[in-house]
Amino acid sequence: MGRKLFADPQLSLDGQVSCATCHDAGRFFTDRRTTSIGVHRRGGTRNSPSLLDVGAMRSFFWDGRETRLEDAVLQPLSNPAEMGLTSAQAAVAKITADPSYAPLLERLRGDFDEGALADALSGYLRSLPPVRSRYDLHATNTTMLSPDERDGLALFQGKAACSECHRIEGQPASFTDHRFHHAGIGFERAAGAVAQTMTKLTTARARKTPIGELILADPQIAELGRFAVTQRPEDLGAFRTPTLRNIANTAPYMHDGSIATLQEAIEREIYYRSLARGRPISLTVTEQRQLLAFLQALSAPADDTGPAAHAGAESAAP
């Protein structure tokens, strides 16, 4: 049920957009766009992260505004910049009126409501098989990593200090601390107008406009990051630490998709981490190459169709 719902464009206002449009199984559940495009070709402000390993996440969206997957999966349905329906209930009405869903609805043996819709979508996402990279196999077979990749792992945990935020914890390792950090990416769009942007945010929230709608409609509000959720000054411009699993296959990078290549992402991260520490992190050209090699070892081979094949979702890229 969840798989069918995920790929169904009739759950959008224009009948052209499904969940799989922005999270395409053939592209490791991303769309590889800078920022995603919703109904009526309307552009948003955020890059679509992969949904593989979603079961290991503790918060959802770049600003962490939801902590339950069941709540997160319903938001795009009624966001004007995504699927554009008036409500999740409107999606339920479409589903229950569609004869092709009748056999599945009968098997559910109960009324199909928003809760059942959320359960079906979140259940499908949790069923997606995780990517098995050479790093994952390295635990039982140390020959799976090349000398450069092993040196890159040592840099990742040591001199480059990547593992301070992209923590190697859990089984399989999540490569995130599940926290929110300032990476200095994109904030220039809000800098110089922060006070006015905060006023817009306060006014819109008083009108009970959902945060997700505000973020995808206004680039300046989008750059407030976690602050838009918490209203805490320390969260201004902070975004959730993304996992690095399958990182080589999910370009472009950062919350706004503004970093095109993994090499550029490494350079930007080292620069801003140096600023945060108050002392430079100096990597030689060879060390940067080794770090890049390790990050590539966290990914499935580029021609691996495993996620798409096992997920059973059709490619929905336009």
C-alpha cells in the first residue's frame, strides 16, 4: 500500500507530482536537483535528501521540525510548493474513491484515514533496504578498503575531525550526530535582513501558517534554519547534520543544494570547521584525496540498482 501511494501522482493538485518525484528510487531516493520542484513546476528552497536509512533518523527535514516519521510523511501532501492538496484528508478521499486501491483497502480491514495513510507511507520507507557499501563490509573483511581509503578513515576520525559531527555510531553506523550545526552555507541570503525576516516569520506563525509552507515559499526564512522551529538565537542558520551514507551518489549537497561536488563539499566543510575551532585544519592534497576516497567507500557503486530493484518503486524523474 505504501509503495503504491509513494509513486501515485494523483495525490497532488496537478496530478503530476508524487513522493517519488523528489525521492526517485532510481536515483537513490533523491532527485539530484539543486532544490526540488513541486506542483505546477513550482520551485522550492530545499534539496531533497535521500530516504534510505530513514529508520535511523531522529528528526526529519533539514530543520528537524518533526520527530515522528508518521507526521513528516503527511506534510508534503498539503504544502503548496510540493503536492499542493488542501489537506491530507483530501488525499484520503482520492485514495478511497480510486477502484485500483480497493483490494488493498479491503486487506487493511478498517476505515482508511490520515493515520492509516501515514502508517502506510512510513512503513514503506522503513522497509527500504539500506545501502551496503564497502565500508560496511570492512568490519568483517579489512581488505575491502584500499590503503588510501583506510588512510582516509584515519583522517576522518582524526586530523580532519569529520567524525565529531558525522559520528561512526550504531549498527550500521549512521554517520550523523543527529544535531544541528552552522555550516555557513547560504546564510548570505538572509544576512542583512534578519530582523525583517524574523518579523515575517513571527507574523506568519501568528496566522498559524505551517512552518514547512513558510520555508519552501520564502528563501530568507528558509535560511533561518533550525531557528524557524525553536526561536532560539543559537539555532539561527543551523541545519541538521546529514548522514554521509551513500554520499557519493546523492549530489548536490547541503540544505540548499548549492555545493555541486563532493570535493567542493570537503573543502567547504574543512574551511568552516576551521573557523568554528579557531584554528586551521590543514590537509595536504594527498590527504584530501584520501578523505574523498573514504567517503566514496561509504557509497554503493554508482551503477548499483539495488535500492530501486528492492524498493519496487518506479523511477519518477521527469
